[in-house]
Amino acid sequence: MSPNLNLAFLFASGLGQIICPIYYSLKTISQLLLLSTVFGMITYPLSVFGYDISLLAIGFFGRGYFVSALIYLTEIGGDKFRSWSIIILFAIWGLSSFALSL
């Protein structure tokens, strides 16, 4: 892995949380996140550069998905739905970070 990947990942995540809610739908972000993950799985044994690019895309679309989902959840439903859905979303986000580290 390249030495500046952590900084680039944070930068890509920051851009994703600004750009994705404005320009993409949840369905599009989900599909691009899945595509980035599959690309990362394919390029992991083949190319360090390809794997790094896929991690940047995962950071971009993953953070964009998180912010888009929060916006979507706060605009719909009643009070109980809003409170439980945000708790579940944070729990899934935490578990996904754990799964990514594995």
C-alpha cells in the first residue's frame, strides 16, 4: 500500500460526503459502492495501485452513502422510525468499518 493512502482515503471520504448527497441517488451510490468493492476484491492480488484506487472509491461512495442515508432517514417517517433507524444505521456503519479492517 502506498504511504499516503490514509490521507487520500480521508480526503476521498470528505469529498464523498459533500458530492454524493447532491448529485447521486441512494440506488446509484449503492451500485457504485458494490462495484468498487468487487473491483477491490479482483485487484487485491494483482495490483497495489488498483487496490488503492478501489479503497479510495469505497471511501468516497461509502461516506456518501452514509450521509445520503442520514438525510433520507431524517426526512421520512415518524419519531420512533427516525430514532430507531438512525441507531441501526450507526450500528451497521460501525460494523462495516470493523469488517473492512478484517
